[in-house]
Amino acid sequence: MTTREQLDELRKQIDAIDGKLIPLFGERMALAGRIAEIKGMGNMAITDEPREQQVVERAVALTEDEALRGEVALLMRSIIAISKERQRKTLFPSDRPLLPQPRTPPQGHIVCAFQGVPGAWSEQALAALFPEAEKLSVEFFEDLFVAVREKRADYGVVAIENSKTGAIGETYDLLRKYGCYIVARIWIDIRHCLLAPADTALSDIREVLSHSEGFRQCAKFLRGKSWDLVTCRNTAVAAETAAAEGKGKTAAIGSRRAAALNGLCVLVPDIMDAAENRTSFVVISPEPEYDETKDLIALTFSTKHRSGALCEMLLPFMAGGINLMQLESRPAGAGKYRFFAEVQGNILDAHVISTLRHAASACEYFEVIGCYSMHK
């Protein structure tokens, strides 16, 4: 037999096995539905961890090939997750959307908040997204979320990730604290420079001001230099402070725009560790904004603190062919974590909705916090 003929023969055998598996799977799901009805009459919880563990252990014990026991455990965990979703559908039939109805984007005069002062990278992201908007400068990240929540600003633009240093945890924490939604995202190039008053020499510098992220992103340039590093709220405030002191001994790490706005010179350009240093900013809103053209979904969720719980939650995305773009964890108390994820898809797509509901069935807490697109 040729290689192709051998493959065809084996695939026929697999098809025959699948022909037996699918009806059996259907029978199992029907039984899960009946179990849900009984649980409903007895006001019993859907999740029964001792029983789930018993099912997995029994299946593993029946597996003669030891090399397959891990895969069998994974298979049974997946089937249990699907069964629990079937039970939820039986007990709690609902067409409740995963996101509230979208608002109509504000028209005409728009107010957009950013953290820092003119020259901040967030202001430059804002200008790329909303070139005609009125800019509302706030002192701290939390102030931005408060302004959006209180509707003193239509939108807020806030950093969420850097290509070198990773996620900005404070943004994720504030998203849930204030119940805001992500409605857009953008990446901008971050080209840090060493800024100082005119006629300042490198040998004159005694201290450098910047945001902590600026220091982290320029660590190689700063290494070995005997400068005091002073942390500011952001790089634009650092530039503003260096200009106000005007001593010729204080420099700042910031943008060329911050230098121009504050009358500073670019002493050393492009001091970032990575030549392609980029930061991603999200646009937040008090209500979601989405339609069928959006292609990214942000989630937050938590799972049981047990082996395999996170894997169980992620399996529906693999099974559904939905790409997981990002996964971050944040502490939520002693030994507890909350996760944030970004997946490709549209919240109005029936297949995506089904996948999300299956993922949610494996979680203790699950919420969609935005459907949006990446701004080009």
C-alpha cells in the first residue's frame, strides 16, 4: 500500500470510531440535562467537585495504556465542563447578552481624559485617537477612571502594556474597580530621550527624573551612571519639573514633544533598551461601544484554586478555534488571582458567544469588559 492509501485506511477507522463516539456523547449530554432537572428540584449546586474527581479518577483507572492517562484526565475534565454548561442551560435558560447593549458614541464636542500633563505619552495616544477632542488632564490613573465613571469625560486614554516591560497592572485593577469598558486600543512608538536645559553637559547631571516605566525601559542607558533617579507621576511631569528647576544638574527622560513644550534640549536621543519600544493604550468608557465590525474581546475571570482549573477554562477557545491574544493574572487576595484575557472575535457572533459561555461555565467569576478593534 502507498503512504496515501495507508493514511486513508487509518482515517476510515477513525471515522468509524467517531461514528460510535458522537451518539454516546449525545446520550451523555441528555443524561446531564436530566441531572440538571433533578438538581433544580432539590436546589442543588451544579458543581460537585468530589463527584467530578471521582469521574476523572475512574476514567484514568480504566486506561490500560499508562502513557494516555494524562490525556484521558484532560478529556474527562473537558467533558465535565461541557456537561456543566449543558446543566446551566437547562436550569437557567437565558438570552442575556454577555455585554450590556452598546451606547451610541458621543458626537460633536468630546472630552477625553489622560493622566499627566501635555507632552505625556498618553496625551500623544489621545491625539492619535481623538485629534479634535478637548483634553482633560488628571494627576493619577485613578483620577482618570473617576472622571470617566462620573461622566466628566466621555473617554479616558490609559496605558495598559509595554512591548518590553509587559502589562501595567494598575490599569487592569482599576478597570474592574470602576466597572469601565474598553472601547478601543492603540500601540504607539515610545522613543525616550534624555532631556535637559540648554547648555547642559552629561557631566553636569546629578539627578534624572522620570516615571518608573521610563527608568525600566531605559535601564541599559542608565546602568553604571552615578545619577540619582527620582520617580515622577509620568515622563511629561518629569520634563516639566526639570525645566522649572533649571539648574543644569537635573535631566528628565521623556519625549521630544515634552522637550519642546518645556524649553528643554534633547541631550541624548532614543535611549530605550529596545529600538522598537512601544506602549499600548486603551480607551475606556462608562458603557460599552461595539458593532459587528469589532474583532477583539476583553475578559476578566477567576477560577477555582485547583489543578487544571485554568486549563479547563481555556479549552473551549482551543476547541472553538478562537485565538487567545493575551493572558494576564492579578492578585485578588491571599492565594487568589483574577485573570484578564484578550481574544479574537466579535461579541455578536453566535459561535463566539457559545465559546465564551462554555469558558464561563468553568469559572467562579466571568465578565466581558469590552469588544473593540485595534486602532491603525
